[in-house]
Amino acid sequence: MTTNPISPTIPLDEDGVHHGFLRLPWSRDDSAWGSVMIPITVVRNGDGPTALLTGANHGDEYEGPVALQELAATLKAEETSGRVIIVPYFNYPAFRAGTRTSPIDKGNLNRSFPGRPDGTVTQKIADYFNTVLVPRADIVLDFHSGGKTLDFLPFAAAHILDDTMQQQACVAAMEAFNAPYSMMMREIDNVGMYDTAVEDQGKVFVTTELGGGGTATAKSIAIARKGLRNVLKHAGILEGEPETGPTIRLAMPDDDCFVFATEEGLVEPCADLGDTVAKGDCLARIWPVDRTGATPVEYRAKRGGLLAARHFPGLVKAGDCLAVIAEVVD
Amino acid sequence: MTTNPISPTIPLDEDGVHHGFLRLPWSRDDSAWGSVMIPITVVRNGDGPTALLTGANHGDEYEGPVALQELAATLKAEETSGRVIIVPYFNYPAFRAGTRTSPIDKGNLNRSFPGRPDGTVTQKIADYFNTVLVPRADIVLDFHSGGKTLDFLPFAAAHILDDTMQQQACVAAMEAFNAPYSMMMREIDNVGMYDTAVEDQGKVFVTTELGGGGTATAKSIAIARKGLRNVLKHAGILEGEPETGPTIRLAMPDDDCFVFATEEGLVEPCADLGDTVAKGDCLARIWPVDRTGATPVEYRAKRGGLLAARHFPGLVKAGDCLAVIAEVVD
Amino acid sequence: MTTNPISPTIPLDEDGVHHGFLRLPWSRDDSAWGSVMIPITVVRNGDGPTALLTGANHGDEYEGPVALQELAATLKAEETSGRVIIVPYFNYPAFRAGTRTSPIDKGNLNRSFPGRPDGTVTQKIADYFNTVLVPRADIVLDFHSGGKTLDFLPFAAAHILDDTMQQQACVAAMEAFNAPYSMMMREIDNVGMYDTAVEDQGKVFVTTELGGGGTATAKSIAIARKGLRNVLKHAGILEGEPETGPTIRLAMPDDDCFVFATEEGLVEPCADLGDTVAKGDCLARIWPVDRTGATPVEYRAKRGGLLAARHFPGLVKAGDCLAVIAEVVD
Amino acid sequence: MTTNPISPTIPLDEDGVHHGFLRLPWSRDDSAWGSVMIPITVVRNGDGPTALLTGANHGDEYEGPVALQELAATLKAEETSGRVIIVPYFNYPAFRAGTRTSPIDKGNLNRSFPGRPDGTVTQKIADYFNTVLVPRADIVLDFHSGGKTLDFLPFAAAHILDDTMQQQACVAAMEAFNAPYSMMMREIDNVGMYDTAVEDQGKVFVTTELGGGGTATAKSIAIARKGLRNVLKHAGILEGEPETGPTIRLAMPDDDCFVFATEEGLVEPCADLGDTVAKGDCLARIWPVDRTGATPVEYRAKRGGLLAARHFPGLVKAGDCLAVIAEVVD
Amino acid sequence: MTTNPISPTIPLDEDGVHHGFLRLPWSRDDSAWGSVMIPITVVRNGDGPTALLTGANHGDEYEGPVALQELAATLKAEETSGRVIIVPYFNYPAFRAGTRTSPIDKGNLNRSFPGRPDGTVTQKIADYFNTVLVPRADIVLDFHSGGKTLDFLPFAAAHILDDTMQQQACVAAMEAFNAPYSMMMREIDNVGMYDTAVEDQGKVFVTTELGGGGTATAKSIAIARKGLRNVLKHAGILEGEPETGPTIRLAMPDDDCFVFATEEGLVEPCADLGDTVAKGDCLARIWPVDRTGATPVEYRAKRGGLLAARHFPGLVKAGDCLAVIAEVVD
Amino acid sequence: MTTNPISPTIPLDEDGVHHGFLRLPWSRDDSAWGSVMIPITVVRNGDGPTALLTGANHGDEYEGPVALQELAATLKAEETSGRVIIVPYFNYPAFRAGTRTSPIDKGNLNRSFPGRPDGTVTQKIADYFNTVLVPRADIVLDFHSGGKTLDFLPFAAAHILDDTMQQQACVAAMEAFNAPYSMMMREIDNVGMYDTAVEDQGKVFVTTELGGGGTATAKSIAIARKGLRNVLKHAGILEGEPETGPTIRLAMPDDDCFVFATEEGLVEPCADLGDTVAKGDCLARIWPVDRTGATPVEYRAKRGGLLAARHFPGLVKAGDCLAVIAEVVD
């Protein structure tokens, strides 16, 4: 059986603050004996729960990386009780390229689990987390945003799970995060997701969508930063109570939430994120890119609710998701 | 002397509504006798002033294209008095690629004027407008936004010109546009700009910055649509009075408005668009992309004012403009 | 067990004419929630046999796509008895790129069967046809031509099969197609072919080679169109008798049919498609591309027959098939 | 004044057969002190007229290169009277890449005259021919075909010139070539053409279009080979009389000869090369590439005549020339 | 079970000198029926041992290819006793591209064993050697150098093996090679290596590292040429005794031999190949590429010994191996 | 007249040590308001001569950049008398890419002088040096090596100039540099060179070739470092006498020094740098890359002397310079 070739340059299980790398050997044309160097910080202070914190699972999502870099740079061992493993740039090659997937192998890390120790670079990263880091964790927080091609209302999320106890623990952690919106998600296609891999190991798991477009703002970073510390407090690793505030509960009950484009063109959004829409409302119009004087194609809501996500770029291709309508749960 | 090879497939000077193309012959590996086909609509109703309206001067800016496509599709000759020339996709190859500059020749159309009839594709477009369309116009409106790499507060703008009368006419048109913000700009580098080429022909010229990030929203499109019709009313081409509302007057008095990055990294914005900042306030921090545990570099305001523009992507390169502070003119 | 993620936007099993898409979710850097949208038309009129018709299995072959688009646009339910499933652009990403294989994963669809529901985009398409569409079919017609790098005499083809009854049914369908040439093929390398996958399900299968070079002509399209309707008549789905005419029967009995280049260079064809050649005749000469004054290398026929296929581009690389000699069967 | 940096490795003005190169220094990333080596053969036998013979002016046109390679490899000095300068691969970098234009600078050699000694690689080649080789020539034959994106009826051509005597000499040379078709061309855009540069030096000039699609056939090569030797006989460089046969005279009188696509799509040709068409006949239909069930767009002849040229690839883009109708001159 | 599709164009098992190809069918966009043609020479003279000789396992390593081309061009059957199989360009697509890995599939051939008959091009080559050629061999010599990104002291090498007898035979062959240095290697990661695949079949195996940087010198080629003939003499295939000379024995006992960069930058080597260094000596400094005035980062030896390998390019990326220190074995 | 848009972020004419950038605005798709930031250090101590020191004129040459980074990081104002302007990365975009020419515009900086203020990025850099920095200098030292594709004996060089006094001053500076070899060069093609632009302003100019292959060694850096300080001492900017040692004087008297390849292939060098060769000696052999069993082509010396430069990569293309023979001047 093949061993995962990744080796940490710092101890994972010792007390103190350690900054270093997960070194993944990567032989290639421009470096015969090269490596991918994934930055990692481990802060540990005696026995106690372990939190595994990741950003840039998709390489073009930035709230998590900023919040985690700040945590890594400022967290002191004596402030903690237990262990915090911080990996701000999970799919590191994708993060460096500013792309959703890895430029090395086009790997979508969040569809690559459980990974393979002898697979592509992305599969090796997945396997290392699945076999080395996740087993060490009690609670796992994985930051997402919409990336360059989607934009989301800021929410933390938990999944509906077969194990009710585990689901309650996850919901409690999501509530501790205390984002402006809180989403109960039932993933339509969870094959290969990190979420599923973590949940399958019985861990408490929280994920987020905190904005998008391939940028972050002072406001969206503040949400990430508060939620991050709230979760660590909730886990008992940091002292004190989570900082609370109002949150709106959302759900995506069925496929009618999604509107897909069936032609390419220039997008005219007819509603903005957070707008309330009724069934049949026009969500967007698509104008032709090769002529003037033609009529645009209208895309209408298949159900009412809140506009929770939207296609971000000004141009759209056939098959792109144009809009997502979420249900407000009272 | 070389003639510009572009030919319109519709009459430019006849009454009625005509939709067609500016055909620019473009011989290349994948089409020996190919062409660039720039969509154009001309609406004319007797003598009267001519407005020349353009979007996608930079190919990744979308408010103008959407507003102009709608105008081209809906404007009737009998509603107008004079002529409206509508080119929603000015640098058409760039627009199709979703990029600021042309994928054919990397031409930044707004730095390519006065152009050349025997130059690159971008230079030929510039020359055609400079010699054929701008001379036909009385008022010129050119839509801009921040594109994929910048984000702006929504404003219409006029330039400080040597000819006071011309400047007043431009300011009046900018005021008619009635965007949420109105900016008096003194361009630092106006070599090759369309703006300058138009102004040098003594025309009334209005430009805008209406958002950015390579997207548009229902809100930003509404600003473009209202401004567009307001300008046509102001010019006497459409009937009625411009629709008015409050606008905040801004200015960019000197180079201290601009803050440039001197290292690459992960951007943490510390202020958002429209925030009021004081001299010395932190505008952004840059975190390293290759390690954890290091201190971020802070970028501070060199003067007080409103945050009027910002770097959009989550990653930044040395030399990128991080932020622009505008002065509020009371 | 993983389910194939492709979903049709139209019913496959209902009466009437339905135009829509096979939607294949495809998350990528330029569309996080994007899809490949493969156009499909299903025409059904009560119970009766099902024909599955495909073009652009290789993306640069055009007779099938044109004939099938016309059929999809004109066929009425009441003209049919049974069902016609029309997919003019089988390997859709390859078709859009104008290339033999998919630009997404370099997948040669005709070497990707039986496919995988959790594989690459091309493998997912293969799996969907293999598990969803082919099982619904009684007769399958898959159009091929030479593509950009080969040129063929126009023929319909059937394979020699272990099941004599099935082979006879295939030959009968090939004869019904009634192309100018009819070829009995024994594939040298049939691993991964759609042909084999279909035949393994016991279906009647007809394939073609109708020209090549990455183009189609009025003549070659007429052959496709006639053959297509002939096969539907033969299957009893359309009324009437197949339109008949002369056909020349060909065979490719062994490896001596093929002539491969062993150097790169400029090709001088010494025989054209359809020419009769004797063993030892010069089929082509290869001239050096880097000097003048050198002697060309001659490639001679290893057996006599008809020149049935040839390398198309003016330049050739070592290893390319230069020519195929077919045997005329009585 | 800058000198052209190209140097021949063989003498241009000495008796005998010399094979060598035009060496063009080309410093670049993969060769600091590299060169472009353009193969050339000079055959000279005493005083007498000079013929300058070129193929691959566009790099994807193959009849000329094959005929000229054979001539260079077989012509003996004693067979000639005067001089023959043979350059089978005129735009050599384009020829090696199999593309119309140069991969180095995207230069279309036939739009780069008179060239520049200090310009791009393509401009340097143009300048060298314009200042060194053309002045040495009495008669110039430049082979063309349609390349990868166009297909032509096989014709030799002469231009209508201001100097009637020169025009007659060119027409006589075109007739000596004796292709199946002979075309009187009035170039619509002759800026930068080699043709014009040669004619401006008062030389006899013949050009051709001998097929296309990026291939050559035994038949089209035979036309080139016969025409080549005919022209040398006509010029008195080879002994004997030109080999004659029937030719059909054509003309392209005005812009109505050309039909351009205004949308992208899948091409269905409705007429083939050499077909006689009447005004209003359908020349081609364009089918959508993104859906089934839609109506194709028809393109009709704007005048009657012979289909003399057509778009070659199965896909077409807006702006591509779809068809050319020539007038038969009785 | 799938058969490997590679077929040799020459007999592998007949007496005499045969030059030909291993033909690997490779269908692709630019050649539907194309092949990879790997040059091979087999020289055989009756029964006797078989040597399998390979260069360019990594495509940018040149001593082996030159020495093997010369051997293939000059070796006469009557000089030999047994058989010599010569493949100068093992990973042929990589060799043609001048890159370590294959441009077709990015395959590192030396990490692709045992390969797959139905895999990528690189995997097919591996499988063919593993199942067809290695089983025919008694002794296997595989030439390596550092390639474009590493530089090595010139050494032949043998591995520490579980089978002491086999190890002794390998060491004896390494000594027969008689390079300036002789290295006992214990590979850290031997998954997928050709070395291991050969050794697992019980064969005598010798490998080398003879320089690097993507070049070869007269000196390094002389080492390869002498070693090659020495090994054939040692195997009894060529007559005579190996030519002997001094060699320095080296070992790489543990991971402290390797020094990896943890930042990108401009490399300043502080020791050259062959220099003796002590633990703590500075091996290299890395200067920032984006500013002046900063302090370089120093990389120091973790153990003493000889500098046996070093990073070659002037720029370095985080994760690249900067230096290898070998122990001199007295 | 256009002004050069480059602005320094530090004072050029003030006392002290200043580290900063030459900021060159560069608007592009991935940064609308981006810049090229060229690192620069200016050290000044009162009036006195100015030395302008540059490395990476070609981006893949490393001795100069390392020596200049060290000087910039360590030189104190009080050690100097006059001014030192240090630009370690002259063609900065090329240096970052590790390529000879700029990835932005393919500009070879050393063929771009005098440049243009409104030209490409490379031309703007040339213009800025030509109009702003060179005029400030008394002595100019520009470091070169062979880059990735050539390798040189280490020499400093001066040119033969029309102005004998200026030439003597340049030779004296070259001698002060005291490299192992000293070369009197007469450039064959000096159009656009920085050298010529500097000399035309009457400045003392020294250049070097210190190795090559795209790497540097401890030894070659030591030569650069010593030469650099020697030149500053010679100029009176640093105190003390230049450190002296033996140097061998070389010359390249005519075109017979250069040997060019006329075919592509695998290079077998038959002599190494520094070897003495006689006229007719074999310098290299080229083996075919597409077959075994063929005879190599030999390239022989056209004159005797020292092998002073050679083609570096293992593969060669037609037109590449294979070798340079220099004459030893006693």
C-alpha cells in the first residue's frame, strides 16, 4: 500500500506555535526535484479539542484565507486550550493561480475526496487531509465563497445528516458562527466533497458561503473573522462566549431553486442578492453578443424566495447557473 | 493615403431604424477572408443633433452594453429628433473575450486614438471612429466601469478643458446624466484616449464609471439606463426633461489620491467603497501567499476623503493600484 | 454506485416532438456551477422501434451534424411510427471546438466506451449513452467522416460480428443506407469504440465515412441525408421504401492496406481517392521541409485495390497514416 | 540606413545549380543567436532572363511548394538559358507551422510589402525580396491556393494594370500557365501585396489559386507542375513550347461576387465549386451550434455565375466569406 | 485482457543489425490515425546475453542519447556475442520536446512503471518495456543526467537490494562502467521507477547521473561512451576488458543530504559541484526578485560531504531542491 | 512630444542610500491600473562620478543580478565618492519570467534602443535609460552571460570605437574589471544595442559575458563581484586599487569565427569551452532525432583559435549558432 508522500516540516502534535509547510514532492519539467509547499500553522496547548480550519478549498475565494492568515499570525498558544490546525490555502496551487481548480491537474479539491496517495497533486492533498489531518480533528471549519463566477449572500451552513446527534452538533456550530444568514443545505451532488468525507468520519463540520466574485470586502472579512473566533469559542478552544447577533435562516428545498441559462450572451440582472422575488418574476435577461436590435431572452423564477446566489460575470454561457432562490425559514 | 477598410452594412445617414454591422476585414490563420463584425444601430429622424453612444470601450465593463442593447432594441425613429448612433460593443473583440483589451492585438482601445487605418485591428477601430463617426456627432457618451480588476463608486464624469465653453457644456451633460456621484477628472495620462480625441474635435463628451468587478447589477444598470435617456433628453434628441435626483460631487485633485501596492499578496481591504477615510487610515493590508505566521504590510491613506475606487481581485501584484481616495466637493 | 449526473431537459419517452438538452454539470474555473448542454431532439409517435442517430462523435466531421439538424428541424411526430432520438453533436465540446477530441479532457469519444459516471466529461457522455440511450434503441446510426486529417471515399459500413444474425441485420441496414460505397470492416483496434458497445447490446448498428478534411460538400451532405432517411424507412419508422442506387462493395482484409509515414515532410500525393492502384505503385512522395535539392522518399502500395482513404493535410508527421488501399469485392 | 540582415549561403549570380539558404538572424528566448533558414535553389546558365518562383507565400498552401521542390531537385543548369530562383517556402516560418501567417509575428507575408529591413521577421523577408530578389527578376510566378479555410477552382490569374503593355505581358504569361481556369482579377485590397510590389517594379507577374483546404491532390499538383514549366518555356528559360489545353476565362467584376456570413454556425453548402448558380439561389445554410429544432439561415447569391471559391471548414464565424461567384467571360 | 498496442517495425529476435521503430498508435486532433514512432536498433549475433540500453528516460538528458546513437550507427553484428537492444530516446515525445516529461500526458516515464497497455502514451511505453523488452534482457543500462533543472557530479549508480546476489551483480556492473564517481543509492521514493521494475524482474541494472542543465559536453559524453562499452564488455557481449580508471565512491545515507528552498528568488550558489562542505556551511543564498536592499536568505548544509547535485536555473521556487550533499565512502 | 511615463519612487540625485522602484504604468487585462515595478538602488555621497550598473539586460543571465543585489544590499553611502545607480534587473519582466526577452512584448531590450516613450513596455524602459539615467552616468557597466541557449568563456569586453580616446577609456575599464578573459569586440549587428546608445553619449562602457546556460556558479559570481568592485575603484567611486590577476586577451576578427547549424538534431559537442582548435577540427556532430542507424552531420572549424562560446541545449535547430572560435591576442 502506497504512503502519502506529503511530509510536514513542523510537528503536528507538539505544544507551541509552529509555522511551516506541508511539503508535497512534485517532479515536473521546470523542477525535477520540486515540491508544492502548502503553508500550515499548528498552535497547541496541552490536551483538548482540535479544530481544523481551512480556506481556499477553491482557490478564488478570499474571506477564509484572510481570516485564517490573521489567526495564524496572532494566535498564541497560551490563549488556547487544545489545538488549532490552520491551513489558509487548502488547494494551494489553485490559490496561487487565483482559480477555482488547480492549474496543475484541473482538480476541484472539493470533488476529489477521499483522494489517492498515488494520484494527481490535488488527489494527494485530499488523501493527506483525509488520512492524517481530519482524523486528528474534533471540529472542522471550511471557508467558501462564490469565487470568480458566483456571488452569494453571506451564510454559514450545515447539512442534513443521517446521524441526528451529529447533525445537531453541526447546526450548533453553524449557529455559533453567527453569519447574517444560516443555511440548511441538502447537497444535490456530494460525491467527492470534503464536507462528506469529514462528516463520514463523525466530525462536527461547518462550511460557509461569504460573498464571491473573486474579491473580499472589509465587511465580508469581518463576518469571517467573527465566525471563526466564535466557532473556536464554541469548541472550547478559545475562552469566552461566541459573539452573537441576528441571523436569517434559509433553505434550498428542491431543484426549482436553480435557474440555468440555455444560451450564451450578455447578462442583464433584474434582481440583486437579497431581493425577495415571487414565482414568475424575471430574474435576468440575456442579450445577444453578436447583433443589435434583437429581443433578449428572459429567465423567470420557478419559485418565490430570496435571491441567494447569482451568476457573477457580465457574460454567460449556456449551462451556467444564473440564479438561486432560497426559502426563508421562519 | 490609406482608406480605413471598415465598411458599414447599413446606411449611417438615412432616416429610420437600421441594425447592422461595421465590417472590418481581418485575414488570419483560421479565416483567410474573415472579418470582425461590430454590431451597430442607427436611429434617425430628420435633421437634428447626433448622439454617438458607446459601451465596452473596455471589453469587461457591462453597464453600458446592457443599457445600449436595450436602447437599440426599443428606440423608435419617431421618438427621436435627430440621430442616435449606438455601438454597445465598441472594442468588440475584447467584449467577446470578456477582457479589457483586445485578444487579437492586446490593444487597449482607450489608449489607441487617433488610430491608424493600416494599423492593428484596434487601431483600425479607433481610426474609423475618429474619422467617420465622431465627426458626425454633437454629443458623445462613452460608458465605463471598473472592469474585472477595479471597482468604482458609480459616477458620471467630465474633464477640465482648455475651452471653458466646451467644459461647461460637458459638465452640463454630466449633470444631466445624474449619477449618484459626479466627478471632475483631470486625467493624469490622457495620451491615446478616446475622450481626448472626441474633445479635440470640439464635441460635448460624457464618460462614466458605474461599478466594476466584471459584473453588473440591477442597481448599476438602472443608473446607466436613466443616465443614458437623460443625456438624450438633454441633447434634445428625446423629448422631455432629464429625470433628476441627488448627486455627490467628487474630485481627484492630485497623485496622493492613488495608493499602489509594492508587493504581491493576498489583499485584506480595511475600508469599503464610499467609506470616509482620514489621512493615515489603513486602507488595506497585504498578506504573504507563501507562508503563515508573517506580519502583513499595511497601506495607509495619503490624504482624507471618500474611498472612490479599489483593487478588486483577492490577490494583488506589485504595481497595482490598491485604492483611490476622492475629495468631496461641497 | 454512482449515478450518471447527466439529466435531459425534455422527456425521452413521451409522444410528440421535443427539443432540448442533455445537461451535464461541469464545474470549472470560468463557471463554478456550469454545465455542458448537448442539444437533443426526441420525436415519438406511439410504440414502435427506436432509432438512435448521432453525428460529431468526432467533433470535426460534418455530414452527420448537417443531416441530423435538418431532420430534427423538420421531422413531425405524425410522420413517424416509433421513436427517433437525434443527437447531432455527440461529443459536443469537441464539435464546438472543431476538433476530433474534446478540448476539455482530450477525450476521443469513440475510444471512451463504456465510459464512467464519475469520470471525465467525455467518459460521462459515453456512460450516459451506454446506460440510458442505447438500451432504448433498436437501431443505431453513427455518422463519421475523415475529419481534418483524413479523407475517405463515401461509404456506409458494417462489422463482421460473432452473431451471424446480428451481422446480417447490420449489413441489411448498411445496404439500406445505400452510400456510393459499402464497406465490410474488421476493426483492428475496437477497444473503447461506441460501435462495439452498441453491438455488444445486440443492437443493429450502421456507421459511415462520408468524406473528410474538416468540411462537407453539397454532394456529401446529399449522401448523408438520403442514407439517413433510408435507414429510418428500413427500420419501419418512416413510411416508404429506401431510395436505392448502385454501391460498390469494399473490404479492408489485412494490415497491408495501411501505409504509414516514417518521416515528417511535405506530402506529394501520387494517387487520388478512388484511383485503382497496383502493388508497388507510388502512393505519395515526402519532400523535406528544411532544404531544397534533396530526393523525396517514396511510399508504395503493399497491395492492389482502390485508394479508399488518404492523409489530408499538406504536411505529414512520422507515424501518420498516408493511405489506405481497399479491396473491391466482386 | 539599415541594411537587410538576410544573407544567402549560396551565390545568387553564378552559373550552376546551388542549393542553400537565406539566413535571417532571429534572436529569441530559445536561441539567443538563432536564425530562420529559408531554403533556396538558384540554377543559372549564362545570361538570359531570370524567373523568380515562390510557393507558400501563405504557409498552408501546398501545390506550389511541391512543384517547386521537384523543380529544384531535378532542374539541371544545362537545361536552362538564364536563371531560375526557386524559393518553395516563401514565408518559411508559416510553412513550417502549417499556417497562413507566421507564428513568429502573425505576419501575413502577402500584406507585408514593401517590408522593412529593421522590422519583424515577416517584414524582413518582404524587404529582402523587394530589394534583392525581385529586382533581379524578369518574370515572377507566385503560387497560391485557398489554404486551410478557403477552397478555389484551379486558376491562374493576372491583374488589370495601368500599364497596358505590362498587363498584356502578364496575361500572356497567365495564358502560358494554362490552368483549367484563367481569372482577370481586380484586387479589392492590394495594400501590402507582393503582387503589387512586383508589378510596381515593372515585372511580368503571374499568380494562381489551385485548390485549398490545406491539402493538395495528385490532380492539383499536376496543374501546378505543368503551369510552372509552361511559364519557364514561355519566358525562354526552358526550351520548347508550353503544353496547351482548354481554359475557362473568369472575372470577379464587383463586390456582389462575395457573400459573407453574419452569424456563426454549422455550414450546409448548397452548391459545390464549379456549379453554375443564378441570382437568388441558396449558396449555403447556417445551422445553430447550440440547439436543435431551429430554422437555418439561408445565404443567397447576389449575382449569377460560377461558384469559384467557398468557405472550407464545417464551422463558420460571423464575418467569414462564405462564397465567391465568378462571371464566365466568353 | 488488453494487449499493448505498440508494434516493432523490425524483428527483435533475429540476427543482424536492424534499425526501425516501435510504432505506438496515437489518435489525436492533428492526426486521426497517427502514431508515436520510437527509434530502435537491435543488433544480434547468435545466442548470448541481451543488453537493453536506454537514454532519454527523461527527455532533457543528453549523454545517453548521444552515446547510444553512436553505438547504434557503428555497432556491427559480428562484433557482438548475444544481443544489444538500443533505444536512445526512451520517452520519445519528451525527448522531441526537450522536456523531462511527455508533452502529451505530462508523464514522467520513470514514475510510470509498470505502466498500462490501455493507459496514456507514457503508460503504454512503460508497459511495453515491462512486458516485452525487459523480460528479454539480462542486463539493463538506463542513462540519466540532471536535466534542465539539476546538475550532478558524473556517477554510475547501483541500489541496495534485498537480494544480495543481485545487488553484487549490479555493483559489479556499476564498477565496470567506471564513471568518475560511483554512488550507492537507496531511493527515497521508488514507486513507479523503471529501476525497480527492472530489478523486480531479477535483472542486473545500472543507472547513471552524468551532468545536467539540459546540455552535454565533450567530457561528459566521453564518460557515457566509455561506460557504455565497458558494461557491454563486462556482460560478455563485446570482447575485451573494461577500460578502468579511478572512481570515488559516494553514498546518500539519509534525508539530511537534501536541502530544499522555502522561498522563491534569485539563487546565489556558495559552493560548486565537487566542493567539500562542512555541516553549517552556507550552500546558497536566495535574493528577492522584487526589490533591492533586502537581506538574502541563507541555506546551510545539514551535514558534511561533497556537493553532489545542485539546483541549476538561476531562479528558484519554494519547494525546489537546492543542493544534495553526498558522503564520500572511503 | 510625449514624456516617458516611468517615475522613480526614490530621489535619483540626493545623498544617502535609497531603495525603491522605477514605476512603469502598464494597463492590462489582469490589472487595469497596474504597473511594472523595476527595483533600483541609488547610493550617493556628494559630487563625484556616477556609475550606472545593470544586470539582466537579458532576463536569463544571472551573474550580474547576484553581484548587483549584493552591492545594493551592502554598499554604504560613506564608502562612496559620487554616485552608484544599481538596477540588478534591467529588463525586469524578462528577468521574472527567466527568459531572454520580455514576456509582455517579446522585446529584446538590447535591440530596443533608443526606445520610445510611447512604445511597448520594453521600448519605454529603453527610452527611460537613454534619456534619464545614461545622461547622468560617467561610466556604465552592463552585465551579460550566455543565457539559457549559449555558454561563454568568462570575459569582459570593450568595443572598437571611432573615438580613440573613448575607446582607450573603455579598454582601461575593461582591464580594471580583470576577468579571466578580455575581449575586443566588433559587433556585427549593433543596431538597437544599449552598448551603442551609451557609447554614442560619449560614456565609458564595459560589458561582459560571464558564463551561460541560464545558471550561475560560485566561481562565475566571484568573477562578477570582483570585476564590479574593480570598476568602481577604477572610476574613483570606491577607494583603493582594483584587484588584479592574469587575463587572456581575445578577439573575434571575422565571420569565420561563427559556425551555424543547418539542420535540427541532437548535438554531440566535440570540443569544450577553452579548448584550442585548429581549422578543420570537428566542433560538433548532429544526430537525427527521428531514427537510429544514420550518420551524423559534422560541423568543422573554419579557423583555428579558442572555443569561446557554444550552443548550450542538447537539441539544436537549423540556424542556431553552434560554436564561436576566438583568436588569442598575444
